[in-house]
Amino acid sequence: MPRIAFPPPPSSAATEALRAEVRDFLKTELADRPPRLRAESWNGFDAAFSRRMGARGWIAMTWPKQYGGHERSALERYVVLEETLAAGAPVAAHWIADRQSGPLLLKNGTEEQRRTILPRIAAGECTFCIGMSEPDSGSDLAAVRTRAVPVPEAEGGGWRVNGTKLWTTYAHKAQYMILFCRTDGGTEDRQGGTSQLLVDLTTPGITIRPILDLSGAHHFNEVVFEDVVLPADALIGNRGEGWTQVMSELAYERSGPERFLSSMALLIELVRALGPSPSGHAAIAVGRLTAHLIVLRRLSRSVAGMLDKGENPTLQASLVKDLGALFEQEIPEIARQLVEAEPDLESTREFSAVLAHTVMNAPAFSLRGGTREILRGIIARGLGLR
Amino acid sequence: MPRIAFPPPPSSAATEALRAEVRDFLKTELADRPPRLRAESWNGFDAAFSRRMGARGWIAMTWPKQYGGHERSALERYVVLEETLAAGAPVAAHWIADRQSGPLLLKNGTEEQRRTILPRIAAGECTFCIGMSEPDSGSDLAAVRTRAVPVPEAEGGGWRVNGTKLWTTYAHKAQYMILFCRTDGGTEDRQGGTSQLLVDLTTPGITIRPILDLSGAHHFNEVVFEDVVLPADALIGNRGEGWTQVMSELAYERSGPERFLSSMALLIELVRALGPSPSGHAAIAVGRLTAHLIVLRRLSRSVAGMLDKGENPTLQASLVKDLGALFEQEIPEIARQLVEAEPDLESTREFSAVLAHTVMNAPAFSLRGGTREILRGIIARGLGLR
Amino acid sequence: MSDSILADTAQRLFAERFTPELLRAADSGQWPAAAWAAVEEMGLPLALVPEEAGGFGVDTLDALALVRSAGSFAAPVPLAETMLAAWLLAGAGMAIPAGPLGIAPTQSAKGDLALTRDGASWRLTGTAHRVPWGRVATAVALLVEQESGSVVCLLEPGDWTVEEGRNIAGEPRDTLRIDAVLDAARVAPAAPGVTPADLFAMGATLRSLAMAGAIERVLELTVQYAGERVQFGRPLGKFQAVQQNLAILASQAAAAGAAADGAAEALAERSGGPLRVLPIAAAKLRCGEAAGLTASIAHQMHGAIGFTHEHVLHHLTRRLWSWRDEFGNESVWALRIGREVAEAGADGLWPLVTAA
Amino acid sequence: MSDSILADTAQRLFAERFTPELLRAADSGQWPAAAWAAVEEMGLPLALVPEEAGGFGVDTLDALALVRSAGSFAAPVPLAETMLAAWLLAGAGMAIPAGPLGIAPTQSAKGDLALTRDGASWRLTGTAHRVPWGRVATAVALLVEQESGSVVCLLEPGDWTVEEGRNIAGEPRDTLRIDAVLDAARVAPAAPGVTPADLFAMGATLRSLAMAGAIERVLELTVQYAGERVQFGRPLGKFQAVQQNLAILASQAAAAGAAADGAAEALAERSGGPLRVLPIAAAKLRCGEAAGLTASIAHQMHGAIGFTHEHVLHHLTRRLWSWRDEFGNESVWALRIGREVAEAGADGLWPLVTAA
């Protein structure tokens, strides 16, 4: 069996000054943000806030300066990330681009794409969305049917795209989409023949329709492509290597603080509701959750340290994600038994509103970025069992 | 999807007099039986107690009188069973025969077997063991290698048996074994070619060796057959139908009170240790377990009612077993956090001793009679998924 | 009306009326007046009322089964509440108004409501919290504890002002600010032995039944989905990991169903004496626990599909998340059982279980 | 000695000495004297003792790693306890006797022990409960709280009578009835800041490390077994249901390992000031929780095989079941953290977590 090492995370002493700075900033920025909005975690969208984060240099922190980045360490980025998430700051306007699309372009984009787009992301002025799932492809990405066909040079070149993407978060507010689609072969080729394309969402032929989630909120969208023509250089990386590129993105993003802080607002409100002298029962429950949080954070920071050293901790990252989702989902189930309050989005009590939000969103915590069952299959493979 | 009905269990009013009688009997019988022994549940062995149960008419309750039975209802039998198990009475000397081997002989045995053996079981004077598992066949019974070969008439007839059985509970105290073995074909035939034989354990060629369990106790045995010759009428039921016969035994025995009362002694000692004024925390925990127990008992009695009517509630029985094992396994995990006491088999405190016993035995609750994974597979099939 | 005809007719009505479109409309705050009228037309709200008080002579267990059935359709109408209010009024010898009726889902009415003499009339003041569908109620039946015993008060629109609220399933849960002068005809002693704690337990029974119904339906939907949805070239239901989860779902449905049945029996067998509360407490707790697990597994199996507003699943799961907290959550009832066990003592535990 | 040489040498020694046969013998009450002598020969019991006090200058983290390693072999010797006793004695400036040493695993020594002046000497009376391997200890180091601060007492055989006891792993946990007159050389103030609560937290750290080691080993054994054992014509590990369980096992091992590392760091970084207790509390709780889950899954996967006395699995799982309750179970440490969180308040929660 391969040994699954989690080396000690890098010392955080060096980043404490940055942490204090971020906390100060957030304290002012979020002074009026009620817990029920903080509970939205990374789904909170505030373009102005994102611009101010950009102005502070807290987006694109690790990227090269020539593309608007700040060449700071992954650990410094980690500190900014965990502080903003723990505080329930509205990061959605810059978060996807900072976390996923920007790094993809940095690694695989054209020089033109890097030069024009990355600085705008860094400034907090450019929102991305990710076009992955389709009506008949959930966790099974190889089943995508959206297709990009090369347009003959004679007809102007580029790609003609047709298909439908589902569950595209914030497509209705984004400027760009990273589109995962088929350029060659068919579903029988499984992962082969898939590619990633950069899509300017103002391109003609794109229709974005809201998909309301179970609480009636609008985060998701259906994005329909009807004979959408993209330029030739819309291709990111290599034709036919879409799957490989996506997998390497996903593996690295399984273990960040976003994987265990989704219910943080509720945990905080729980502590508030219980007050300074909780019953033994309540103190034990909160103490236990706090212990789990401390350990999860250590695991996550350990993976961050490995990533910073250029290692490939795919298995470790999967373990953190699995543990993190369990923790996030456990919090509402525990909190609701400790405080007498029914979940109620519109309640005058913040605890009730935060509880309602968290109860209704918790099921997604073990779906997004691959279901729990798939994740555990990946872990089993890492243990040498498949 | 097939509807999984659990009809209301039969009213217990008619059996209350019997219940009172059993409680009275057990109160006297078990007056000096300390909780640490009651915790053995159906592993407690006391031949004298079994004889007294027999004398009371509380073994073989539903069998025909001509074979020593008492022709009472399945519901009356259920009452005796749950009362003895809840009280932690030592039933092992008669239990396997009453529950499994006797009914098998009643259904499939020869008239001679019925006439000679069943009355002795009913009297609590005849202990059976079940020879199922083998070194390379755990849950996969089709993999048995113990083989019974017909002996030519010229050489005296009957069966010659060779092979090894493992985990045979109380083989060292039993007079008989119901042996599951192969009479025809090979493992490639899967279930086909297996049969059940009645084995008098005093037959030459049989060696019984103890297998100590993880607490060092001796319940299990290895039983080795070396050219053991059994009479021709040792065959129970039909040659080659061993698997079918075993499955119909198992299905009916998935849902009795033995499937959720294994940790009852600990639950009782927990209530005792907490006293009349438990903390809110402890009261909630005990209240929850009690609610689960009430509901499990209702489910189990509902299945008993269906069996009594001659229905075939295989799916329902599997659900009860799965829920029951979870409940039994949860009790030690909850109890240990509510009372300050380390588990200790030799402790002067009964709670510690009962806790130790239950912690160490709990893993078996979801193994015996088919593992949890296999059980859930059976349930899934019942839902129409396989 | 014969039992199974009632059940079948009601189920057909629910299936016809409580369509996904209607559920969505109700979710956005619309009162399904026509559907309610059809339910009322069938007489279902009077199912718990004895024949001599204007009911149809429905067996109590059959009446309660209607609530379970309505739960399985996520019926967005106060059928259970109106049944309960009608029963309460009938017990007090009062006439039962037509239309959806309200009750207050609180264990103790003390503190929140004050009933005082006002000449020949009475004056009732105070607040009733989270009254289901208070905004459309044609009347509200409240049980108020007085020195002399429990008293039923019949309130009519105008007796209260409404502050609208909702549970997370979108069902109205309104706060009624009450200041009413009630003439003698609208105030009467409750049937013997009926206390606010009793009414609370009855409410818990109705919610348990509704949860059991919803859980069974969620199981059905999920098994069906797993059989149809293809991933990685096979139906989901062929994956062992999915099968194991669905087996757990089925066991929760079984437990919830049996628990709710037990509560219904306790309620049905009552005749004047005190309610057998233990089976009811066990049911509300067990159904509440099953509700959470069921919702979680069903969403896990449905994936993103189950999260869309268009899908029927969330009408059921959001009700499960709401109902498990109404009329006492798991902790509330567990504490009640736990105290009873502590009083019975270690050797009283098993007798207490067999008597439940 | 270089760090990894120490670790490797120790591991080789453990593997060589703590064979299944030795574990079984120890289980039946035999003291593995030769194996202990070899451990002592290597100097391992002095690993926490500073060089200036007779130690070998081992880095604290490396010293603690030995306990984890011993845990993974279910080593039936008081290595952790002797390390702790030696550290305690060294801190008080006392000589460290050879042989296995005992300590008392209680949070507060108050009530159980009384230390009084007896002329130029001292008199210590009372009871030390569940002293690991008390029966073979050549000396026992006890920390007694006095008005003046914590005092270390060095007891020798003859100072106590033994009532033998065992934990469920068969490890000696003896009650010592103490009535001893101690000359001044055997009584000394503890190192500054060292209290019984501190010693208890150190014990919790050592048990966390041992659990982390045992859990890793259980994972390894179980993955190996699943890869080898064939059922229904395939290795167990090819079944999706088994894979899902082993993934959970791996995640528990990861959490336990990281938690124990955190506790070890807190202990290692201490220099005179108070211990950072939060990471230690989190570790004991988290490892304890992982211990239960690990044992349960491992036995589920091993089936009946894991239940036999002959198999090595239970030497590890029974230790996990014992160790999670020693030096404070999950509730004890959760309460401690919970009280600290309540004091910090809602807005202090996150800063408290990042400082842990």
C-alpha cells in the first residue's frame, strides 16, 4: 500500500502580518453584511468587493507580475482565501477565475489570452464561469455532447459550437466561459477527443437561461450554444486533451479551505446563539466540531505545502475533500438540535436564516466537483485497489 | 418499485399473561446472574437453564406435539424469545436447535430424525451447531470445499466426509452439527451440488479445536472431518439443494429480537449508571436509543406477524437486520461517552465490564448471518435494482 | 365510506390536483384554492370528527392515513391542521366552520395567550406563532389552559392581524397577533383530558405520518431515478455504491413508516383517557431522523437534478427538513423519553419498551 | 544519533521483537522482559530527556515519533509511560532509574494522593489508579499538587501494593495502594509550570500518537487483506462497496495522523511556558473518533478472520478501543475545547482555530 503522507504544513508565522491585514480589511468591508448573507459562502457575488480585493493585490496573488499577478507564495494566497471564506465574504465575482480559469490560461492559454485577460482577472474585473455538465452528463464528463467543429479556413476559420451546458454557476454575470466539449470522436472514445475552449459570452448564438435552485435562488444557468462561431485561438491547450487538462485542474482544487468552510457561518452563529455558558451537551458538540475544523485545516494546509513544492498530492487532496464535505454537512444537523429554532430563510433571527440556508445547500457539498462515491473510488484507486 | 409493507404487528394483548409468566421465571432464574454475564446475550451457555426452559415448554413452542413441541403460536414464541434475550438469559445450549436446526429437521428431516431428535431439543437436552464457513469461504458459501462422497453400498453405504469448518459456534458442547457441504460438482457450479447432512459429533474422524475470539473467549471452533463416515440417512432434504434450504432458513431468521437486542445489557447498565436524574445530554441520548428500540421492535414484530401468516417477508427481514445491527453497534459508542468508565472485562464495576464485552463483540453484529454489504445488496435486489 | 375506497379516492384526488405546477405555484406563495375546495368537497378535513358531531364516521386510522398520503404528494394545503382543529372544536361541542382552519403548534399556550372574562364575553389577547396557513384560515381553534382546565377558543378573521412567514418548504407559517372579544358561543371547555401537551402530541403524530408518506415517495423517486439515469454507460442503480445507499434509504423508510404507524395506533386507541405518548414521541423522533438521512441520500443520488426548482424532489425534501422541526424536533422528544426511562430505572426499561 | 537512523533502527527493533507470538504471550499476562531490555538498551525510554539531564539529545518530534511507531506494532511495553516518567524526573532534577517506569494517568492527583511532611522526610499515602505496567515498574513517578506548586515523588517497589488490572487490550493497568515514607532525595519540585493537567495533556499526546500509528497499520493490514482475500471469484478490494469503506478508513487514518502531528508539535515547541492545549485536545478527540471508526471498518472488512485470537488485527483494534478512553475520552476533551470556544465567543472562533 502506498503510504499517504501529510507532511507538517509550512509554518504560518511568516504570513501572520498578511492575515492581520486581511482581517482588518474584511472587518470594515463586511461590517454590514449580515450572517444570512455570509452563509452564502463562495456563492456571494459583489463586483465592487471583488474590485477592492483586486486593488489590494489579493487576487491572482501567485501569478507572474507581467500578467497582473503579485508573485506571492501559495501560502500567502491560502491565508487570503481562508480568511475571506471564513468571514463569509462575497467572492463569487472573482473566485472562479482566480482559482481555476486564470491558472488554466496561465498554463495553457495563448500569450494573447494571458496578456489581455489575466490582468483583468487580477483587478477583480473579469468573471468566469465553467461549462462542464450537460443534461446527460453529470459526473460522467466523457458523456458530453456539446461539440465544436472546426470551420474551414475558406469560411473564416475557427470553431462552430452547438450544445447545451447545465448548472453553469454565474454564467449570467460572467464575461467568459471555459467550455469543455467534444472536438473529435464520440462518446465511445470516452475521454479522448475532448477539448477546452475560451468563450466570450457576448458571442452571438449563446442563450443563457436561469435554473433556480431548490431554495428558488438563481446561481445556476443553462447555456445553449446554437451555431456559435469562436475564433481559432479559442482553443486552450491542445485539441483532444481537454480531459487531461480538466483533471489536473480538479485534482489541485480538491483540498482548499473552500472544501470545509461552507458551513462556517452557521458554526459561528451557533456559538453566538449558545452564548458564553452553553450546556455541557452543547459545549461538547461545539468543541468536537472545532477539533474537526482544526484538524481539517491542518490537512488542507499540508496539501497546500505539497502543492507549493511542486508535488502531486492528488490522493491527499481527495481525502481532504471527502472529510471536508462530511464536516460541512454535519454542522447543520448538529446545530439544529442545539438551538430551539426552526430553519427559516426570512426569519428575524439570523440563526434561523443561516440554518435554513445551510440545511438547503448542504446536500450540494458532496456533489460539486465530483460526487462522494466517485471521490471515494479515486481514493480506493490511490490505495492500489483498482 | 415494489412497495415494502410492514403491516401492523399482531396485538400482544393475548400474550401478556405468558409474558408475565416468563418474566417471573427469569427473575428467579437469573437473580444471581451479573450484568457482565447477561451481556453475553445468546452466547451464554447453561445446560441446566436450557433444560428448565424445556420443562416449561418454552423450547420448540410452535412444533407439533408429536415431536415434543407445544403447538403454540409464533407470536407466543416471539414473546418468550424477546423476554429471554432482553433479560440476558443463557440460551446458547438450546437456541441454535430451537431456531434453526429443529425447524430444518421438521421440514426436511426423515421421520426417524424427527422422532428421535426433536423431542430431545424440545426438552432442552440437545445442542446443535451449524457447520457453514470454511477457511476460504466466508460470506461466499458457494466456495465450500468440504465434500461428502457416497460410499458404495458394497462398502456399507452412507457418506464419507472430508474437509474443515471454521467459526463453528459451540461445536465443543454440541451433540449434532448441521453440515453444509458439497456432494456434487465443484466451485464452478456455484450453489449447485451442495447439500446438508446431519452429523453426530461423536462419529470417529471428527476433531474439534477451539478458536479463541479476540477477547480470548472460546465460542468458536475449527471442526475437521477426516474420512468421517455418516449413514445414508444423514442427508437432510434433497441432495444438491443445500443452498436453497439454507437460504430459506436464513431469510426467516434475519428479523427476530436477536437482531437488535445484543447490546441490551449495556443499555440497561447505562440507564442504571446514569441514575434517576441524568443530565439533559444523557437523557436525550438514552431517549433516542429507546425510541429506536421501540421502532425496531415494532418492525420485527410486524415481520413475525407476516411469517405467522405464511407470507414471505424476505426483504422486510433484511431491512430489520440492517437497522438492528446499526442500533446494536451504536449503543457502546454512545454509552462510553456518557459514563466516565474505561471498558474493562475484569472491572469491579458492572458497567465497565459490560461495556468492555459489548465494545469487543459489536463488530460481529454486522458480520454474523451475512455481512452488512451483502445484506444491503439483497435489499437493493428487492428494490428491483439488480 | 369504505376504508380503502376513501384512501383510493383521496389518493386519486391528490395525484390529480397536486401536480408539479401547482406545487411550484404554491411555493411562490399562491393559495391553491381550487385544490383545497376539492379536498373539502370530499369531506377529508372532517375525517377525525365523530359521526355524531357532523363527521362521516371514518375510522381514526383511516383518517390518519389521509395525512400520510397527502404528505407523499407534498400537498400544500392545511389538511392535517384543519382535521386537528375540527376535532378540537367538535370535542368542545362547537360548530365547525367551513374552509381551512388554523391551530397553534406550541406545546404550551401559557405565556403567549391570555384569556380573561369580559362581562358575559371573553377577551383573548396574545400571539400565536407559526400558525400554518394562518393567512387563509377562515377560523383558528386555540387551546388555552385555564385554572379550570383547557378551553377551546374559536377565532375568526378580524380577531387577529397576520405577519406572514414561511417554513423552508414555502408553506405559510404565520404569526397571528390576537386581540379578540369572544362571545360565549366561541369559548368552551375542551373534551375531557385534552391539554395543550396533548394537542402538541397529536400534531407530532400528524407530522410523523406526513413525513413517513414523504419519505416513502422520496424512496420511490430515487429508486426510479437510479434505474433510469445512465452514467458511465450503466444505470446508476447497477453501481454497488449506489445500491448500498438505496438500501439505507429503504431501511429509513421502513423505520419511519413503522414509527408513524405506532403513533397513529396510540392516537386511535385513545378513548377519554390520557394519550400513550411514548409511541408518539418515538415516532416524531424516528421520522425526524429518517427525514434528514432520506433527504441527504436522495439528493446525493439525484445529483444536481434534484437541486433544480423544476424537479419534484425538493418539494418533498424541503418539507422533510421543515416538518422534522415542527411540533418538537428529535431532541425535544428524546428528552421526554429519556426522562421517562430514567424514572422507570434500569430494570423498568424493557417493560416500558414492551408497553409502548 | 541522526533522526531517521533512530526511527529506522527503532522500527527494525520493534518489527523484530514484537512478533505475533510475543503479542499473544503478552496478552496472556507475560511480561516481555527481553524485548523491553532491547528497547532500553537502545536508549529509547530516555528520548524525551534533555542531553544535559542524561538524555541523548534526541529532537522532541523524533522522540515522539517513536511512540507512534511503537503504536503501529502494538508494542506491549510501557515505552510512552517510561519516556514521560523520565522526562518528569529529569525536569525535577532527579536521577532516572533504569527499567520500566510508571506514571498515574489522572488529570488531577488531588484527592487520591496526600503528601505530608514527616520530619526531614515526606509521607505519601493514597491510591494511583490504572498505572500502566505498575506490576513490573522499577519505579513510579507521581506528580502531586501542593500549595507551593507541583511536586514530583519517586516511588520504588515496596512503597506500594499492587492490585492487578488490565485494559481490554490485555495491557496491565494496575492500582497501586501507596503508603511510603520518602526521603528528601525522592521529593522535588517539578520543572516550572508543569502541573498534573499538563502531564495529563502530555499523556493524551502520547496516546494520540500511538493511536495514529495503530490506525495507519490497521489501514495497511486491511488494504492488504482486501487485495488478497477472494470472495465470489474476485478479490474483496474489487467490490465497490468495499472500496468505499476503505476510502473512509484511509480518510480516518489521514485525520488521525495529522491530528497527532499537531499535538506533537505543540508539545515539542514548549519551552518553559504553558502548553498549547488546543491542538492536543483536538488530537485526542480526533484520534479517538478515528480509532472507533477504524476498528469498526477494519473488522467489517476482515470478517470472522479478524476475530480470531491468532490474527494480529485485534492486538491493534483492542488497543484503539482502550487508548481512546485513556488520558481523557472524546467527550472530556471536546468539553474542554467547547468551553474555550464559548469564552472566545462567536467572533473569536476563527482566530482561535487559526492560532491552534
